[in-house]
Amino acid sequence: MRKKLALLNPAIFAIYSVLFLYAHNIAETPIELVYKPLAYSILATVVTTLILALAIRNSTKTAFMASIVALIFFTHGHLVQLFPTEFNIDLKILQIGTDKLLFVSELFLISLGIQIARLGRSLYGVKGGTFVEKFNQLFFIMSIVLLLSSLFTILNHKPNTKQTSNPALHDASRALHEMDRPALSVAIKPDIYYLIFDRYAANSTLASELDYDNSEFTNYLDAKGFYVTDRSVANYPKTFQSLASSLNMTYLSHLTDEYGKESEEQTPINSMLDKHQVGLILKELGYSYYHLGSWWFPTADNTLADDVYSWSFLGLDQFSREFLQTTLALPVLAKMQAVEFNEENYLRVEQKLRIPAKLKKLEQITKTKSGPKFVFVHMLLPHGPYIYDQAGNHITEADVAAQSDSTSYLNQLIYSNKVIQDIVDNILLNSESEPIIIVQSDEGPCGIIPELAEDDGWGHCGEDMDWRTLSDNALKVKMRILNAYYLPGMDMQETLYSEISPVNTFRVIFNNYFGAQLDLLEDKSYITVDLEHPYNFIEVTSKVDYN
């Protein structure tokens, strides 16, 4: 192997590290999200190699040291995952967690590498070259094999490119055709705020599972003129399915017909979230679209929106963030940023910065952007991570560990009530004309009962679960939701009903404000067998409704 060819080793390993993550998340990750971490990883390894080359002035030893640095940097997060989350060595005067233990081990490995490179042939000569040269050859072969294995997985992935026959397309087209366009051109179109509070439980769930009476909050909404349903159930148990359904005013059964129950391809649903029918119709009607998504990439961006705001540190999308977690960069960034919040977990710090930034942006839009406007807001509240107490004070990961998940969830929900009240008051105070406001949750909570125990500190649950095994009570917890409507100038008692589900939300709005004649769908609820097969639907309406 030519000595200078070994200088490519770190860059090859960097490329593999990105493609490995993509290959294992290819069904739900758009390829364009890969470009940024790939470019930065290659750039970082090239710069590191050049710096080492200037310091060492020996191509063989430079390749050796750069390879060790790349190996440590790009595998740190993977090694962390091998340890149990509660891993800790208590030395009385010092607590050694996973990151600290690995830091020490990695520093030792780098020091050993420097010593080997310095001694060179004198102590480490082997047949056919020095130890350093042999390592470079081995690392080159290993990197190429790993890279080819990821490329093989990617190239063998066959995304389903069939065009779906979405019934919502027909309904939306008919709705636009039937609207009285001349009348609408001179009519005052109300601003529309669609506020999603992720994992907000129904009052019945809060009462039965947490012994909490949430009537003070829902009475506030009622006093403001909202129609608060008391029997609403989500159409689907996960955000990507629920929002794809509500924003397209349709169920997702057509995806089963097109892709099959065994499909693991999530890109069709992501496409429905990106170019949803509600946004297309409102844009056609002259609305400006303001999109305040979450860090989760299907709502982080939207191609229909005039303005997208999804705060994230360094502008990281979900894939870049997940890649960062596999590297040594995450704990370094966490240490740099966590001091102010007394936190170890970088993702918790990011959420503490994101929530107030998004609320400030929403207030600015309400006060400064003229209508008609459609404002979509996806708030990860009371969804984990749990970062607030009831009064909105920040809590640490240690505080969360000292209490039950149900206590953490309830405290954050109570603070969420205050957030919703502030948002509603601000919208009503600053709107030029009375707006439409929908306050809705996309799914019920995780973590408040053992069957829906959280998989991690972000509130994930059900990732590796057969949903058919859940009891009826667990399904009710997960599917019963908050659902409240402020629809000015409309007899809500006559038009709305207590069981209305998200799939019918915008059918009601388009019918009553824009003259559409969309049939209301029967309110149904579905789960999937597991989250790996998003179109293998099972109807559970009779198990989760209030009858």
C-alpha cells in the first residue's frame, strides 16, 4: 500500500460513519439530510489530517495518528450506547460516568498512539514494515469494507415510487372548485392558528390515571369562547401518522393499498406532511403560511410555508443531531453549553432554549404579520424531555430522576396550560379580526402507566413493542386527546360535536368559512402492529371511544 494513500483513511472512515447511520434509517430519512453532516465530517477530518501533517511531517505517522483520532471521534457515541444509562462509578470525591470513563480511555489510546508513532521502527518493526505501516494497511482495509457494506445496504434499498391515490386530493380539488371564489376574494378571511401540543392527555385520562382535575384549564378555554370536546380520540397513536391525517383531512388506508402492510417506507407519510392539502388550499386562497415546527424533521421544515421557524442549536436537523450523538462532539458541546443550566444532557439544554424562542417567534408573528395567515405550531409540550416544573422553572435531569415519570409529566402539563393560556390571550388581543384557533394534541402521553413506559428521556415509547398487546386502558391513555376549537361567527354547539376527531377539523373549517361541501368522515381510531410497519393498521375505535 502506498504510504500517502493511508492519508485517506480518516476521510473514508468519516464517510462510512455518516452512511452507516443513513443506511440504518433510510426508510424515514430524506437523502438531502445526509449532505450537511457528510460534508462537515469530511472537512473536519481533512483539516485534522493537515494539522497533524504540519506537526508530524511524516505521512505514515500522520495517517496513523489521524486514523486513531477519527476512530475515537466517530465511535464515541456508539460506545456510550453499550453502557447502561445508569452506569456510574462512585469514588466519593469523584463521580465517573460513561463519558468520563471513555474520555480517559480515549486519551490513553491517543497517548499510546503518539508513543508508538514516536518510537517508530526502533521497537515496532514487523515483517513487511513497521507497526505503524501495518496499522495503516489494516485500517484502510477495514474502512473500505465497512464503507462498502453501508453502500450495499443503501443501494439495495428500493424505495416505493408509486403515486398514491390519496382520496384527499380529490376532495381538496372538489372543495376548491365548489368554493365561491369571487365572494371569497372580497370576504375577510380569518387568520387560522393550528396549535399542536404533543402528548397532551384528555381530561378523563388525567383524572383516572393521575388523579388530577384539569377542569380549571378547560373552563378557561370555555370562558374564552372555545368549544372544548370531552370525547375526542386521536385517529392514530403517533405524531407522523396523526398529523398526516389531520393536515390532509383523510385516513391513511390508501397507503396500505399502495405500499402494503409489510412496507417500512415512511417517506410517503413524510411527503404528506410536507405538502399537505390544508396548506395547498389555504395558499390557493391567498393565505400566508407560517410554520413553527419541532426539531423532528417531518415538521421541522415545510416547502409550502412562506416562513419556517424551527429553532435548533447550530441549525441542526434531526439526522445531523442523531449523527452528532454518535460522535465525540456531543459531550464536548454539551459541556460548553450546559453550565448555565446545570445539565449534563445537551438535548435537554437545547429544549430549554427552543421552547421560549419558539414562543417569542409566535408572539412576533401574531403582532407583526398581516393576514390572512395560517400559523402551524408543533410544540413538544407536555412531551418529554421533562424540563419544567408546574411554575415553568427549569428542572435538571437529576430532578427528573428523583421523581416518577407521571409526576414529571403532570408538572410539565400544568405549565403547558399556562403556555396555552398566554398564547391564546396574545392571539385574541393582537388579531385584527377574530381568528380561528385550534388547540389540539396529536396523541396521548407515554410514561404515566407501566404499559407505556418511556424508552428514553425524550418520552419515546412503543418503539419495539407489539401494539396489539396493549390493554384497552393503555390504548385509551394513548389515544384520548385534548381538542378545542375557537370558531368565531359560527354556532359551534350546532356544528361541532363532542366526538369530533382531528381528521374532520379542517373539513368543518373549509365547509363553514369557505363554502366547501366536504363530507365529514366517520370518526375512527387506528394503531399499527408495530412502528416498523406504519401501514399495517388495526382499527381500535370500539376499544378507545367513550361509549
